[in-house]
Amino acid sequence: MEEIDWCWRIQRLGYEVWACGQSTVYHVGGGTLHKSNPHKTFLNYRNSLFMLYKNWPADGWLWPKILLRLVLDGLSSLLFIREGQWPDIWAILRAHFAFYGALPKLHQQRRLLKQQQTTQVNLYPKSIVWQYFAEGKKTFGEMNNG
């Protein structure tokens, strides 16, 4: 989540984020924790909520988006239940409570980011989660062309 959070904040400060499509990037993808490690699940879910709260624009949709995110987290827990991955379910619950506990600090960060903001960020208008899981679009190119 760090890269997404950083790009979102840097755009709010008026800078541009560029990508070079001809480059090859080898990303370990959280190389210190295996993807099956419940602590990785905790960090992914918690940091996603942190990023959303800190960066979502003041358009009145922050709390509906947070609520939707919490519901989607609950639905993903059903997949973990089906697989018998109880430590991951516990990790999601811990991530939610960590988010609630961090709200005062996150609110300060949100306020500071808003004070520093120089430009509005254009958000992708569709649900990437829906496109990925419901429509089977696995790359941004597929999502962007549909």
C-alpha cells in the first residue's frame, strides 16, 4: 500500500506520477512475509483502510466508502472461512480494530494533508474490486478498455 499511498499524496501536492511502460520491474511483493502469513493479511487490510481514510477527497463519500470497504473485507473473510484459514480471519478483525484505534492519528494526518493539498486528484471512476472479481478483468489495461 505504501506505493499507492505515496502516489496519491504526491498528486495531491501538485506533482505528477509517471510510468514507463517499457521498463521491467521485479517486485518481491512483500518479500519479508510469505503471502500465506496472517501478519501480511493484517498489514494489507489495515494499511488499505489507513490509505483510504487519509487520502479520500472531502466530497461526502468518505464514510460510505469506508463502510463499503469494511463490508468487502467481511465478504473476503467468507473466502477465508471456506478455506479454513482462521488466522487470516482473525488478522482482518485485528486490522479493523487497529484502524478504529488509529482514527485520531489518521484524522490529524488527513487534516495536515488537506492543508498541504494544492490540486484535486482524479480518481478512477469504477470499482477495481468489482472489475477484478466479478468481471474477471485482471489487468488495468483490461479494466480501462471496458
